[in-house]
Amino acid sequence: MNDASLILVTRPVQLAADRPAEQDGFVVADPHSSQLRVLDLGATRGDGIFETVSVTGGHAHALEPHLARFAYSAKLLDLPQPDLDVWRNAVAAAIANHPPVPEMFVKLVLTRGIEGGDIPTAWVYGEQSGDFSAARTEGIRVVTLDRGYRHDVAKTSPWLLQGAKTLSYAVNRSAIREAKRRGADDVVFVSSDGFLLEGPSSTLVLRNGNRIRTPKTDQGILAGTTQASAFEFFEAEGFETSFEMIALEELAAADAAWLLSSVRQAAPVRSADGLDLAVDADLTGRLNDHLLSSPN
């Protein structure tokens, strides 16, 4: 075993009925050797999709929702339909080929392949997660940044691929750098007409009294897999949960706020645009315990 694991998915998409299938559809590879060709559209154009799955104690969290979102992203990009059975087994192989660690992540990647070709490139990569204990307990500082699109962009301009989890992450990385320049840790995107959206790699959740709210996903944002598990926790705790249109000014008025993601889990927002927000340490701790132990 290595300190990372790499599985090359050799049968990433569903085959025609008359084509013979390989036995497994994936092979174990050396994560420290070169694997990707320089003309691959994933590298030259960011033309592909990915998912990142949290793993604790050898268990992949919310794998089925991640696979469903992976297939949805493929559909939005007009990529061939992924063979989810192969991907599911490849994830298990990536976990099995990694040394046991308390927390790790597994990343699934599917690109359009070599420019001019018609064979997708695909792999699953596993690595130990970083230490997010400070973000989970002390909280994070965020800034709000205009995404530059109206909240209804997914309906008016579907070719912009809002709501797909693509490899085109240059804008998201740029937003994080802007947050750092402003003395913050992360970003909450806002639509050009003033509605809260999501983080570059996270879902926003607010608490107002006994109500737990998250922005509606028809605004061109991702349906959060961690958010779905968090809502299960909050509902079991007696909170009401809902998807809503949430105006920018409601962030500062919230009783608590979190950015949720698959690897960092629940990071409480301790300030937004320089304004201090309350952090519910006890509720956050119990939420993270649930997320890190959830069987879903």
C-alpha cells in the first residue's frame, strides 16, 4: 500500500449491449507515476466532472448521493452515462488500497478524454484528509462575493453549466484567493440580484430560531450531499428544515451559519464581511459527530 491510492477506471461509462465488458472495469495504479496524457481535455480545458467523498474508518459517506450527482453532472456536460457499478467498486478499491487512517477522501474524476478522441479518461484517487479541527471548532471567516449571474441563470442560460460539478475550478480558486486578500478563509457567493447561493466548494446553511434554511438548488447551485445528512440531524433534533430564496442581508441576521462540505464537514461561520456572528459550539459539535459517523 501507498500513502495515497489510485484506481484507473478502464470502463467508466455504460457500454452498448453488444459490447463485452471487462471483468472489473478498473485497475490499481501507482499514484506517484505519470498517468494523464497532456492532450486530455480535463487538463487542457477543464472539460470533465468530479466528486469528492469523505471516508472515516474505512466507510464512504453518502456514496450513493455522490454517485447520483456524478451522473447528473455527466448529463449536463453531455458526457456518456457513467457505469455506477464500476465506479462504486472502484471507490471501494481506492479505500482498500490506502493505509487505514481516521479520515480520508476519495475523488472520482471523469474527463472527455483526449482532444479529438471519443474515449473518456477516468480515475479514483484516495488520500488522507487534512486537519480541519480548527475550522470545525473555532469557525471560519467568510466574505460575500458577487457570482455575476442572476439567481435564475440555470433556467435562462443552461449552457453555463451552473449546478454541475465540473473540473473548471479556476473561478472558485480565484474567489478563495480574493477571500484571503480580504483577511477571510472562505467565500459565500451571491447572485447579481442579491440572493445567497453557496461557497466555492460548500453549501450554506442558516439557523433562524427553530428553522434551518439553505438556498434553493434551482438557483444554479449544487445539491449538497453533506447538507442532506445535516438536515437529517437537525430534523431529529426537532428543527424545521427548508430550501428557500434567502436574501444577502439575512446572513448577518442569522442565529448561526455553517458552510458544509464533504471533507471539512460543518464549519461554523464566525464572521461575514467583517461582522461577527454567533457560533453555537455545542450544536456544531453534535452536528459534526453525526456527519462523521453517519451511515448514509
